[in-house]
Amino acid sequence: MRVGVRLILAALPVGAALLLPATAKAWPQPDAGDPFTMSVGRLNCPAGSVPVVLRNQTRQLVRFDLRADSETVASGSIPARKQVVRNVPVRTGSSVEIEAYSVADSEADTLIDSQHVRNDCPWGSRAKQLPFTGPPTDLLAKLATAAGLVIMGGILWWYGSIWPRSF
């Protein structure tokens, strides 16, 4: 192959990535018509709650209803171009579906966003220690390596004893 053909073939993937960036967008994007957005923060293990940030995108007051597993956790209103933070409780070892709804008098509640959150914080008073998961893996790895070396040594010894006599 000629050098020019190789360069063209190498440049094809890079050119495709540069020319088609619109297809690589992450999903889901916030809907342009939504009055507010929802983002869920990191789980606070000692408190067992997760902060939910609701940001108003409009220039008017917006009413919201925040639900966890279809039960209302918080409701209220967000001032224009402001944000509110509400903490949603999540029991240890369980998960919850957090949903944000836009509330209007004239129409039914509109689902804005939903996210699944799992509380996998350690249980009990030993929150600073990791749970016991079995024997240390470094010891088992050393034992497996030693056994493999012994077996390989035996194979090499056996092959070395029959190899000179094979000719």
C-alpha cells in the first residue's frame, strides 16, 4: 500500500468524529419547554438523604411537586431564575425513584425528570470499616503463583529429561 492511502485510511475515523459531532450528544438533554430542571446530588451516608436541586429556567414563579416512589416528599414553588434544594430520605439498603413534577392549576401534573437512587452505605456502627469479604486476595494470589511455578517447574524438568533422548 502506498503511504498516501495509509494516511487517508488513518484519517477517516478522526474526520468522521470531527464532521459528525451532533450524533455523539449524551441523552437525555433537558427539554427546552420544561419550566425547571432537576439534578440529584451525592448520597449523604450519615443522614441517609440525597439533595435534589430544582432550577427554574423561566422568568416566572413555578410550582413543583417532588415525589419519592410516588409519595410526595416536598412541594412548593421556585422563584424566577432561582434554585431550591430539597433533601429526599433514602433508607439504608433500599432504593427510591425520585420524580419531579410541574404543577399547574389548569392541567395535570407534568413529569419533568426522574432518577433512580440507591442507598448502599454501610450498615450499623462500623461505618468507618469495610465489611469482611473473605480472605485477603494478595495471599491467595501469592499461593496461586507459587503453585503455578511448581507445576511449571515440574513440566520443564520432565521435558528436559526426555528431550535429549528424542533425537
